[in-house]
Amino acid sequence: MKDHTPDAPANPWLPVTLRLAGARVLVVGGGEVAARKVRLLLKAAPCIEVVALALNAELTALVEQGLIAKRDAVFDATQVQGCRLVIAATDDREFNRRVAAAADAANVPVNVVDDPAPSSFITPSLVERAPLWVAVSSGGAAPVLVRRLRERIESLLPAGYGHLAAFMERHRPRVKALAVEHRRALWEQFLDGQGAERLLAGDEAAAAVELARLIQGEPARGEVYLVGAGPGDPDLLTFRALRLMQQADVVLFDRLVSPAIMELVRRDAERIFVGKKRNQHTVPQEEINSELVRLAKAGKRVLRLKGGDPFIFGRGGEEIAELSAQGIAFQVVPGITAASGCAAYAGIPLTHRDCAQSCVFVTGHARADGTLNLHWDQLARRGQTVVFYMGVVTLPRVCTELMRHGLPADWPIALVEDGTQPTQRVMIGTLADLPSKVAAAAPSGASLIIVGEVVKLREKLGWFQPTSAT
Ligand SMILES: C[S@@+](CC[C@H](N)C(=O)[O-])C[C@H]1O[C@@H](n2cnc3c(N)ncnc32)[C@H](O)[C@@H]1O
């Protein structure tokens, strides 16, 4: 049997949340450490008194603003009487311990900063999304681990969760009218569906409408998430993209969405490939549009996952125009576009004070009849970077036109294949020789072309080492 002797508990610290409204809190100390504690306490305690010979600038300002009170210069044991908490935060360890002894004698919980032995409480590491708090504590055993955990939780919790919690608190009375067994299911439906998403997107009125529908017993409505998955490296996803990927019921994805990113989509979500490869339009755009509408109307949370950014050569605008016309809720999550991702991982800044004051994104995709009608005179300019998406096939034409419109034959140009991914390849050359180098290397992955003097900077700034480059 386990030893449960009262003097040897597995963990002597129990996290609790304490009501500080209307209670006095005493802080002894007037320096940076005391100020740090006061900053935290101010989030919950309206009545803070400080005892210190001198206050630092921050505490002085708080006293002047009437947010805290300076009680006395010198500590004495009677000051702890009637307090709900005492914090000893001077830089004198022995003095702090005397403060702790006085608080203990008066049965007032006391914390000695950075000294757990004489403390009767310690403050956990906190993630704040008021009124929501997440507290992490190891009881002083592993503070660095606790900090790591706190950082991870911080990155997982959307910034809007505070609004969400406050909304739920405000609407609790409406939901209380329902039978107990239905309340929890209703809130779960709200959190999993359009209601919570509307609120996180800042539309409180739409969230309230959705809640009202659920209270009436109407089924949850579907929504489309148009999400940019970035250029391939899963580390480049946004927090919001990841959250929506993990709650979708069905995902429609492109060829450009890397397998490593698809790994992060909710395991049991239905997967529909609607990818397009050059000259192979697997699923016509109109069909994708109507499939999105059909699935959302069936009440599904539909993830439309696209490579890069949905609004940059991604036809995202057409897809949501159809959704909007059909009255279907949607949200758009930007992604890192191929130009930014490829440039960063190839060590080629897109702008540079000395050689490129502007940057243009252009499509190099030829029309069905083979023509590529671009404003060549505007593209063939010094002092700018031009990025061609979908330009591998037309690369020889691009180089010829740029030279014909005034750029020199030795003007720098690069092709980045599978940018940001373990298979990334970067080919560097000039307008005169890159087409033959590329023809020899025969890239088969997604490839982006960067034209301009910034390409030369790669020599010094290249940093990414693909793991399986040839
Ligand atoms: C239809 S466009 C989609 C662009 C995407 N919406 C974006 O913002 O990056 C497809 C083109 O993007 C470029 N591309 C996308 N991902 C790439 C990557 N990882 N490496 C190189 N080029 C990429 C290629 O030029 C490809 O032909």
C-alpha cells in the first residue's frame, strides 16, 4: 500500500484561485522585485498596500495614480493584521523571513519571493486570457520546465479566448433555462462550431445569433475555413491555421500542401484531394466552389487548405465569392506566400536598401494559346525585384523579354524549387544562362523565379541546409 503519512505528501503545494476583491494585500519592499509582484497582483487585487523605505519609479507612479497605497516606511508585525495575503519582496533575505514569521503568527498566507521555505504560498507561472487563467506550478521543483510549459500553453491559446470566456459568462443565464443534461452539450456544440469561431473572429453579434439557434434546438451550421498553409515547412503555419486544421470535419487540399502539413490535420477528418498540377486541372474550379458550398450546407466545418497564401495566385477570392453569394459563413487565414518563404530559405532578401526598393509578384503562367502578355517595360527595371510564380515553363521567354526590354544579359536570377522543404534546390544564374542550367537540372517540384540584384546576396546570406538536396 502507498504511504500516505500526512507529513510526506507527494506535492505539498495545491493550486487554488483566491478572491482578492475587497481584500487587503500587503507588499513589503519597494524595488524591482516588489514592483513585479505588484504588477501581477493588480490584475486581481484592488487594494494593495506597500511598506518600504523607498519606492522605485514604477511603484511611485502607481501610488501617484492612486492604484496602490504607500502604507508605512518601516515594517512592523501589526501591519499584517487583517490582510488576505502578505508578500515579502525586499532584497534582505533575513528581513523577509521576519516578515514571513509575523504573517504566519497571524495566520495570514505569506510568500517570500524566491524563498519557498518560509512561504506558505507560492505564485504559479500564469497564462492570462482574463477572465481565464492557466496556472502552471512545479512547487518550486523545476522553474525552467515550468517556464517552457507556460510558453507552449501561451502559443496554443488563441488571444481571443478571454473574450470567449467573458461571452460564455454573460450568456450563462440564457443557457441555464435549459435542462442540466443539455447545457454541457450545447456549450460543446457552440465551442466546436461557428459560434466560437465567429467570436474569435471578433463578430460577437453573429456568435450570439448562433448561440440562440442552438438554444432553439436548431442544428449547428457549417462554415468554411480558407486557410493558407504556407510554402511547405509545417513550422511556418500560423497558430490559427493549426487550430482550424485540428477541428475541421473535412479538408479539401491542393497538390502544393506538403505531406508534412497534411499530417497535422485532424486524424479523422475526411480528406478530398482537389490538386492541380501544371496543365492537369484535376478538379475544375467551379466544382471545388460548389463542393465547398454543399459540404458547408450539410453542417460541416470545411477546411479549404491552400499552398502559400490563399489570396496570392490562389483563387481564394473566387471561392469565397461563391460562399458569400450563398450566405455561407467563412473565414480567411493568411499564409506565408511562396515568395516570402522561398526568399527567406534561399537567403535572398526581396528588398534591400542598396539594390531593390520595390518588389513585384507576377504570374509566369502562359495563357492556353501559349501567350504571356506582361508589362515587360515595367518589369525590366533596375532597383526592383521581380518574383515569377508558375514560371518554369516560360522561363526562357521571361529571360529573353527582360533582356529585350533593357536588362543586361548578366542580370542575376534564381530559381527556387520546393522552397522551405527538405528537398529545396536553388539554381543561380544570369538572364543569359539560367534557362539552360534549369533545363539540365529539370526541376519537377513547385518552382519560383526571383529576378534582381538581391540574388547576389545569397552568397553571404544562404543559411538553410536542405536535408535531401541533390
Ligand atoms: C497557383 S500558385 C499558388 C501560390 C500560393 N498561393 C502562394 O501564395 O504561394 C503556385 C505557384 O506558387 C509557387 N510555389 C508555391 N509553393 C512553392 C514552393 N514551396 N517552392 C517554390 N515555389 C512555390 C510556384 O511558382 C507554383 O507554381
